[in-house]
Amino acid sequence: MSDFSSIAPGVTTGGNISIGEFSAVSLGANVIHGIKIGKHSVIGTGSTVLTNIDDYVVAYGTPAKIIRERKDGDKYL
């Protein structure tokens, strides 16, 4: 976990993962072993992350897909 990143309650990880600065993994998400979540990214509630997530995106679903991009200063929701 990098500085200012967060993991909500109920998140399950399958082993070693990397979470970039200012990123958030929401309630009940599942992240498999070896996944890298980029800087300033948000993983939606209940999502299952099977592939690496780029910087500055919001990803949601099972499997998690990028649904939009973020910019510096955007609010998390």
C-alpha cells in the first residue's frame, strides 16, 4: 500500500497486491494475487479485480472494467 491509499472493510486479497498512491478499494471488493492498482484509482464496491488497473481510472464490476477516467482533483465519487 502506498501513501494515502485505503482499503475498505470486507476487501479480500488473494495474496500480494500493490495499491498506488491516493487509490481506494471499496467495500467487499476481491483482488487476486499479483494485481497492481495504479495511482489515483478507485475500485467499486463488490468488484472482482482480475487484471492490473491503470492510473487515474474508476473500475467496477465482475470482472472489474474501467468505466471512466479521473483527473487530478476529482472527488472519489
